[in-house]
Amino acid sequence: MPFQKDHKLGFTSDDPLDRKPICFKVKPGVRDKLKSVPDWQGRLRAVVDQLIEESLGG
């Protein structure tokens, strides 16, 4: 049974993520190594936030 439009059930979060991903290319082999790092997505998000803070002089 498919979900109905505007349904109120499903995953919700106090800290939602943007629907559009950021994509960038890396050197060969980096992708596989990165996926082996525990919690790599959360850790990468933290590094990106830190990079933005440093760049904006925050």
C-alpha cells in the first residue's frame, strides 16, 4: 500500500537535513576508504560546518 500524499506518519527529526545532497569528486580509492570510517557522514558534516565557520570568521 503506497503512502498517501501529505501523510503525517514517517521519520521526523529535530535537526533535519537538506533534501539536495552536496556532491564532489575525490581521488580514486578515497570513496571506499571513507565508507569504512565509522559515522563518516556525521563526522564529515561536522568538518563542513567547521570549515564554514572558519571561512566566515565566525
